[in-house]
Amino acid sequence: MQLDHLILTINDLDRGVADFERLTGVRPVFGGVHPGRGTRNALVSLGDGPYLEILAPDPAQPNPSSPMLGLRDVPSLTPSAWALATTDLGEVRKRAEAASMSLTDIVGGSRALPDGSRLEWATLGVTEPAHEWMPFFIQWRNPALQPSHTSPQGCRLASLTLQHPDPAPLRRVFDAVGYAFQVLEGTPARMAIALDCPNGRVEFK
């Protein structure tokens, strides 16, 4: 179990890419679109394993069947979600259910890469206990194509901080699945991402 990726949302992908490059000195590469979700993304590696995804509305999908709500109300790059990588989603499900947690179905996903190959993955989410900073779990079908290995380099994750007035649900899930991560108790609720990049230390929160 390890950190897979962090998600920054914004209401315009081109502006998000330009802002990220201006702040960090690294230009994210266009990743692809998510049919039915109404979104598209750009990616940048954070080293060997973790990467960062900039997620924004896709203008070519004005009426998606399963839209991601709230994206059009995010004017600047804002931490919104994160994912943990595993090599066995079935084992994650087994451990979580043994701790009396409720989970989504395991759902497969894929997208075409510019060279014609296809990136494939499967995800699993926790529905109970609920928490605004609950990560989802991902298993890559072809790990060599995982975006940290194929996206622009130059930035490294310096720190990830989660703070919430009620961290107990997160701590319970982390204990169940075997992920060591400290969640701070406090207000306001926030996720803060600090990156070391060519332009120096940059923080998103």
C-alpha cells in the first residue's frame, strides 16, 4: 500500500496547466479524457511511484452521463482527492469488510495513450465510514505505464498534510488496510500538498 496520486481540480485545464508550469517550472502533459464523467486531465510525475493529476471539465462533453459535480466552481488549482495504490484490491476489500466497512464495487477503467497503447486500472472506494478526505484505492493492470513513469519529471513530493476536526474515520480505514499515515486533528479541514520543483518549494492547499 503506497501513495499513488494526488488530484488538483480547476475549472479550466489549459489555465491549470499554465498556472502549474508558471509556479513550478514543469509543464504537465495532457493525459486524456474520461468519457461519461465530463472531465479531462493533465499529469506530472512526482518521482518513482506517485504522480499528480490536474482534473478539469472537458468542453467536448457538455452533458456527461455521470458528471463530476462542482468542478466549474473551482477557479484555481485546489487539492481535492487522492488515491492509494495496491497490487491486490481483493485483499483491500477483505480487510476493510472484516473491519465492518462498506465499499463500492471494483470498477475497471482505461484510456488510450498518445502512442496507441491503453492504460488500464481498477478502483475501489470506501462508502462507510464516510469522510471528505477518504482516498480511493487503485490497482494498475500494466504498472510500467503508470503515469509516474511516463509523465514529465522535475517535481518531488515534499509533504502531504491532512487536517480535519474528525480524523477518526480515516484512521480507522488506514488501520484496517495497513497504510501508515498521520492525519492531524484540527480546523480548518484541509489537504496541503508541498512540492519541490525547479522553481523551488510550491504549496497547494
